[in-house]
Amino acid sequence: MATFMLMTKLSTNITSQMKNRAAVGNAWMEKVKEKCPEVKFIAHYGLLGPYDFCDIYEAPDTETAAKVSMISLAHGALQAESWVAIPYNKVLELAKEI
């Protein structure tokens, strides 16, 4: 399984109704579990900056990570990017091969 970071920026119609955020987030999570049952979430963070949320998760491949991003867009995200995350020790190993 590869590790990914989902960086999400919410649309203004979602951010203007933050009191409903838990219900929207739960509906999103249920859809991810339904469509991508192999995904394992590790952490969820609210952010101050260009993105509103960061979810760290494991998925078997980039196609599954793309689905997670698409589900986010379908549930009110203005922007959703899944970034691959490589453990630092692996980066050091890769650097030795250069």
C-alpha cells in the first residue's frame, strides 16, 4: 500500500455552512468506504492556509487515490489533490542510487 495525502479546499457553499461540516464529512467518508473499501485513513487535519483539510491515507494504487479525490470533488470540494508520500528513509535510499 502506498501513502497519500489528500489536500482539500472546500467550496464557498460548504464553508458558509460550517455548522453542517460533520454531516458533510460523514457523508463523504461513507462514500469513500463504499467505493474504495481498501483505503485506510491514518489521520485527518484541519488547516490554516491554502487548503482546508489534509487527510493522510493508504491506498493500493494511484487509481484508487484518484477516486478518493473525485469523491471529494463530488461532495463539495473546490479543489482536491492526492499527493504520494514517500517515507523519509526511502527518500534517502533513493538518493543513494543517483
